[in-house]
Amino acid sequence: MFAFLSKTPGLSAAEAVQRSAEGAVIVIDIRDPGEIAMTGKAKGALEIPSAALSMRADPRSAECLPELKSGKPIAVYCASGARSSMAKMMLKRMGHADVHNIGGLHHWQNAGGQITR
């Protein structure tokens, strides 16, 4: 596996599914709205396309979503894990300390996570 696709050790997709159900992690889908419309998204996931991440996830931005100011761990995913790897790095640069790339939507599904449409 390429280094840019690697996930942070310690939070697998299965753990993200469980912790999301407990309200202990924030899940972000960084795919474009068209992709989400075609396949659905992880139940409870915030929809923040990668192009809008710097505006809607940066705590210094007036447009930052309130959920992302909570300090909770963040799990990001996309279609395959490549874009979410880049998003993880961006979120860390914004000051989010506990960020995990859980791969693609199929990883969430294979771990038993529900999909909403």
C-alpha cells in the first residue's frame, strides 16, 4: 500500500462505526455531492466536500461547523481513501489533533456501518 493511503493506527473502520454510534467520534464524508447522491453516505456523517474543507472545518473560520469545535476525534473517508488521506493532513494542519483516515465508504459498509441516502 502506498504511504499516502495509510491510515492512522488506532481507529479502524469498525471502531469508527462503533464510536460514531456512541457519539464519540465525528465522521466526515469528503466526497462531492454528486458522489454522495449516487451511493449514499455513512449514517450520521457530516458532508464536507474536500474543496470546502478549509472553510467549514477550520476552527478559525467563521463558517466552521460547530461540531468540529468540540475536540472530539474525527474520522474521514472518501471513495477509496486517497482524498481522505489528504483531508486528514489538512485537518491536522488546522489544529485538529485526533484525526483518522478510515478509507473509503466501502470500508465503512464492510465494517457494518449503515448508509443513509
